[in-house]
Amino acid sequence: MSQSTCITRGFVWCAAACLALGTFFVQNSHAQRLPDTVRPEHYILVLTPDLKAATFTGSEKIDVQIQTPADSITLNAAEIKFRSVKATVKGKTLEAAVTEDADKQQASFNFHQQLPAGKLTLEIEYTGILNNELRGFYLSKTAKRNYAVTQFEPTDARRAFPSFDEPAFKASYDVTLVVDKGDTAISNTNIVSDTAGPGADKHTIHFAPTPKMSSYLVAFLVGDFQCTSGESDGVPIRGCATPDKVELAKYAVKAAEFVLHYYDTYFGIKYPMPKLDMIAIPDFEAGAMENFGAITYRETDLLIDEKTGSVGGKKNVAEVVAHEMAHQWFGDMVTMQWWNNIWLNEGFATWMENKPVAAWHPEWNIPQDVAQGLNGTLNLDAQRVTRTIRATADTPDQINQMFDGISYGKAGAVLLMVENYLGEETFRKGVHNYLAAHMYGNATAEDFWGAQTATSHKPVDKIMESFVAQPGVPILTFGNPQGSSVSVNQQRFFLSPSAKSPTAQSWTLPVCMKTSESKGECEVISSAQQSLKYPQAPFFFANAEGKGYYRSTYPADVYAKIVNKVETGLIAEERISLLGDVWAQVRADKMAVGDYLNLVTAVKDDSNSAVIRTALGAVSTVDRQIAATDDEREALATWVRKNFKPAYEKLGEASDSDTPEKKELRASLFGFLGTIGNDADVIAQAKQMADKYLTDPSSVEATIGQTATGVAAIHGDAAFFDRLQKTFETSDNPQLQETALRLLAQFKDQSLERRALDYTVSGKVRNQDSAIQLLIMLQGRDTSDQAWQYIQQNWDKVQAQLTTSMGSYLVGGTGSFCSADVRDQVQSFFSTHKVPASERALVRAKDQINDCIELRSDQEPKLKEWIAAQK
């Protein structure tokens, strides 16, 4: 599953739902696992949805294997009404009494006699609801009609059919859908028959049996979907959507064609399903979901106009497609044994998604985007409360909270570090061996790193276990090089200077030193204090290629040499890593904010957009969290204009013929100048450009056009608000629609902010988006106070818009404040206004507020000193 992503490339102001809620919170709960005494082998499902009544009927047969004689059979069921449950034993039909446990989401079938060990077929007749919760078998709506679609990960297949709804209970599935005459259906496999009836207004669509797979990967969708087609390595590929948007699926199909061939080659195992469908759904909570052979998406993560799409928008579609397709092997074909190892799915797909996209479009400079993302993950994991990659997850709430920045970002980053250490080909062989050993089965973390260790003959098991079993980020403190060696100490790093580790920690990790060659030399360290070989190089830098999962700090003279060579001696990924290390040291009060701003000055003419986004992204945090007065913010704005406007002007007018890198660099500089720089010329240009872009998106290069529209919104009036609202309500382009909606949350004017808040909870914004809108306003410097007051005063309206996952995002968004009073309000409010699956988010929000208070107290005096020195 792909999290909803926040695309900041080129200052595209969009979904903030990438907020990573990576804390670990231990709950008092009873395990809800099923007994292992009964195992499913094959399901036959016949479902008949009624899209108008929002209900469905189900007829199900489950072939099970009873391991030992049993009095009853327990499986998962939620929101299901049982009509009958039967089984045939020794030629005799038995009817079961059904006992339901709603809290555990389980149903037990008691047949009033002992069932013998061996095979048994359960026959179940039941009904269910097509809910509005974006999970299970649910309704998705457009202005014209309803659709019935599914989202089962992690624990919601049980809402569509009684099932052994745990990943280790793999079985094959035979699916039949009875649908209205004018509709079609899509499922995991290809259609093998489509017959008229029952009745004149229905037809029955039967699909080929699936291979063995986990219940959360089953999918079925019903409606008037239309598809555009492609093919790769003999596999038919379709991009499907509502009829008005099907043409926008063509770009994703192109991406999938490249990616499928790339993965066939990389894994050395052919794509395991007979076809690949990718379906855009109007209402969809996550970014996308890797259902085996039938991947589902938010419209904005699949549909894009190739001619008018921004660079960032195209990257996002390609990467989400690549992420979900990686799961077809890693997650679908080979599945983690239990949800505590969800990182085996999500971390791998997060790491893997970048490889085919970088090969497809090398001009996109994907490795720099990866380095930028790594900085964000390191900062997430360096907060006061985090969790181990593998953590306890027994209840549905606990499992849902595992889909966070640790399972995705940290796990993916650790895999990148290990691959860098082993070499790409050795790591690829280890991946192949792991998949080949567990095809269509389940596996554990130990299975994965055992395969890598056996293949490479290097201590991958020790490296991986030290990062999977321990929370937090190592910081490596290097001494001055002495002859042929350099000393290094390691300990756990916290962004907060007052946070302390309860116990001493050290990791087994590869440290890759920059050498005279382009590749670094890697040496594994495993103790708190150690000496490393000092490489032959013009200067010392201890994170070659910026792929290490650690922070680095150096003696003053060594650091000065690195800064002196930052533009000539470091590649872009290493510059991003250095910027991240220094900013982290400022957050931890080990360096002054002026030291970071001086480093930013040293990269002001950098030609790489990811470097500029990294550098100025932290400056935005200085503006919001450290600068406490208008005078300080104006001084910072003056400095931004002085140092970065010449670089922007040097790029010249935007053109469709520009390289993607130049487009993103121009947009990044323009966006920062128009926001923290408050540049009057840029703001005026933005308003003119936004007018043209909204009138005709093809008249302005999309990357700068979207950025300009964002700047114009921040400085916009009621007429511009009206225009964006109309664009959102009438556009048939999902990318433009989403951009317009997100920008309604950016206006500084308080009356317009109130309009945006009212609109967000009016029912005119899909509930998949409402929490994101509120989250954007909570995180805005000029909008946060009013947004928080509104949420408290209108909680019933706000709560009505929240789905399970989006509620936790909203709670987490309150962490953007910097006041003890608001911190106490947040704690008090959500203690009495409970939001499901948000315990970790609330813990993190409180810690983030405390960290901001501490950061401002430590660094604002130092900011004043730096400002005074600039005059």
C-alpha cells in the first residue's frame, strides 16, 4: 500500500497526508489472533451488490483443513449478518449455531458435535453493507452514480466475506460477481465467463481462480469502469477509471509497461499473474493498494494528463505505480508472516520503487529525491518517541498504526544502505534467492536477511537486526584523522537536546568514506568506539553517496574543509546529506542556526533542485518555528531575496523545452521567493501566471504554473478563492482539481480561511480529503490558530468527515504548534474526544510541540545574533 504522498517538488501545494506517524505506543489489549487449528485452502465467493441500496448478498464456500478434532470453527467477520452456516460431515449436512464477538471481529460456528480432523467445506449465506468508511466492500460515489469497490488491507476483508483474515492463512479464491446489466466488474484475475442473468437486469461475471494469496489482497470492483490497454512481456496491462477520466490513465500504463519488464529482469521471476489492472477510484483513503493483479489507486496517484502534468506529478504517478507493482512480488507472492513485519512489504516497495523510475527517466534525478526523503526519515526517527521497525501489533488499531514512516521510510532506507554496502548485483541475487525460496508462501525478517547473508557472505544479519530491533538513529562523531586511521564514536541521536536514551545503544552498520574515486569504501562498525581506515581523498567525508542511515558530525577544521568543497567535492546526494546533518545538529542545539544559514549560503547557486529544496525547506522551519517576531522574519526574507533571487533570474523564462531539472529548480526558487522571501515581483508574477494557468493549463509550463498558483493563493483575495473553488468543483482533471482544493487551505486572509474551513466540513469535500485540508491549515503559520479553534468548536462536523486513518493524521497535525498552552489544549481535547487509532499520533504531537518550544528557546537568541552580523 502506498501512503498518500505530499508532493513538494517544485512547490506543488498538495496532500499533507504523508505526515509520518512513526511512534510506538503500547496499548492494553487482548490479542485477536485466530487459532491455527483450522486453515483455509480455497474460497468460492459469489457476491451480488445492490449499489442503490448500499447492500450486498454473499454466498461462500470455504474448503478448510482441520488440524485436530474440534467442536467449533472460529474465523473473522465484521458487519456481516449470517443467514445460514452449514457443513457436510460423513454425508450428513450439519447446520451451525453462530456466535459473534464484535469486539474481536470474530464469529464462531458450533456444529453441536466434534468435527474430525481432515478436510471440510463450510457453506455460508450472508448479507453485508456497502459502507461509507472507505474500507471493506464500500461505496465510492461520483455526481452521476455509485460504485462498489474494496480496500481490505490490513484487516477488512472480513467486512466483505467471513474469512481467515490473517496474512499467514493463504488460500486460492474463485470469485463470481452478479452485477447490473450495464455494469462491469474487475477482480484479481481475468474474466473466464460472462453470462446473462439471473433475471433480465443482471449478468454474472466469473473470474479465473487465483494462486494462493492472503485475504487482504483480494479485490473486486463494480461499476461502469472503462480501461485503456497496454502490454509488457506478454502480460496485458490496463489502466481503468470512470468513463470521463479513462484517457488520463494512459501515462500510468506506459509506466507499468516499463516497470513490469524491469521487475521481470531484476527479480529473475516473471510477473506471477495472468494480467495487471490498475484502477482509479473516486473515493480512496490510501495512495494505492497492491491487490494481486488488480491494483487500486486514488485518482491523483494514477491519472495524469501527460501534456499538462508537472514534473512532480509525473514522478509521483510513476513512483506509486512502481511501488505497487513491486508488491506483486514482495508482499503478494511472498507475504510477511504477520503484521509486525509489515516493513518487509512496505520498506521493500519504498526502496524498490525508485529503481525502475530512475532507469525509465534518468533526467528526473531520482537518487537526489531519495536522499531528500532520507533526511525526513532520519528526522522522524530521531524524535523523542519512535518505534522499532518490527513492533507489536495484535489488534486492528495497532496494525493500522504500523503503516507509518518507520515501516515505509526507515525500512526502505536501511535496505538502501545495505544494498550500497553489498553492491547492487549481490543484493539483487539475495532478493531473488529469498523470493524463490518462499514463492506463494509466508516469510519472516530472518528469512530475508538470512538469504542476503548467505548470498553475500557478509554480516547482513547483524546489520539488519540491529536496525530492525532497535529504535532511533545513530550519530557518528568523527575525530581528526591520524595517519591512516580516524576514530569514530556512535550513540543514539535525538533532535531534542533534552531527550536522553534510557540505555546506551550502538549499531552494526557500514560506514562508507568518500574517496578519490566516485564510490566510497565501506567498513562495518559495531562498537561504541572504533577506529576506521582513513581513505585517500582530498578531504574527509564519511557518508559517500549519502546512503548511510546515520547522522555525522566532525571536528571544526574538518567541517570547514567540507563546506569549502561543498559545491566542487560533493555530489548532490552528499550535499543533501550534509545539509541534513547540520540542520539536525541545530535542532539538537549542537550548532547554531547561523551555522546552517551560512551553509545554505554556500549552496545558493546549486543547480540541483533537491539540494535547494532541502536547504530552503529547513529555512522555512526557521521562519515558522524559530523566528518569533515580524522583524526577524523580515530579516530572513531579505536574506532569502538577496541570496536566491539572482539564481532564479539567471534561469530565465519557463519553457516546455527546459530539462525536468531546470523546471523543478525554477519552481523551487520561485516558490520560496514568493513565500518566505515575500518578494513583491515574484508575487505579482505568480498572480499573472496563475490566472493564465487556471484559464488554460496548457498555456503555462505545469511545474511553474502549479507553484505560481500556490504563491498566488497564499497572497490571494476572495475572487481568487472563488476561482479555485470553481476549478475544484468543475474540472475533470484530478491533478488540477486536487491542486485547487489544497490551495483553498493556504489563504492568509482570516475570512477566507473561515470559508475554507466551512467548505471542508460541508460535505462537498470527499472525506478522503477533508482531514488533509484541516491538516494543511493546522500546519500553516498564518492559519493554524483559527483552524485549531474551529476544530474544537465544530467537532461534530469535523468528526463526521474523518475516516480511521485520516483521523490519526488530523490528531498528528496538531504537533505543528509551538506553545505550552496549545499543547495542553490538544492533550485535554483529544483525551475527551477520542479518535480511533490515534494514540501514537497524539503522543507524537505533544512531543513535537515540546520540541518546538525548546528549539525556539535555544535558537532564537542565536538567530538574532546572526541577523545582526548580516548588517
